[in-house]
Amino acid sequence: MSRKVKSVRVPLELETLNLSKLIREFENYLRDLESATLLKQEGNREAAEALIKTRQLDLGKRIAKMIWEARVEYGKIK
């Protein structure tokens, strides 16, 4: 999977956001989606749904933290 980002428009408040780290978080999330799909195919639907629900909450918290850190850094610079 290519990790190269050619062009992205980012608001000034988020210019210090680590895009590579953000992409890595989404890659991990996609891997967990694949695991959940396999669990569901094997007949363990409850475990698949629990994995997805937990991972979505975790992903949201991690991204929110990265955005918050970028805004704090912007506030220090400004």
C-alpha cells in the first residue's frame, strides 16, 4: 500500500497535523475491518460487531487527539 500523499489542502489550524500518522491509523482500522469480516464469515457475528464498535470508538478518540494536538501547536505558534 502506497503511503505517498501528493497534495492536500489543510486549514492553517491543522498544518502541523501528522498526515502519515493519520493514514497509519486508517490502515490499522481497515485491517480490523478485514478481521471482523473473517470473524463474521466464520459465524462469530457478535465478536465481529464488538470488534468494529470498539475500534470505531478508539479511532475517533485517536483522530480527535491528533487534531487537538495540532490546534494546540498552532495556538503556540500564533
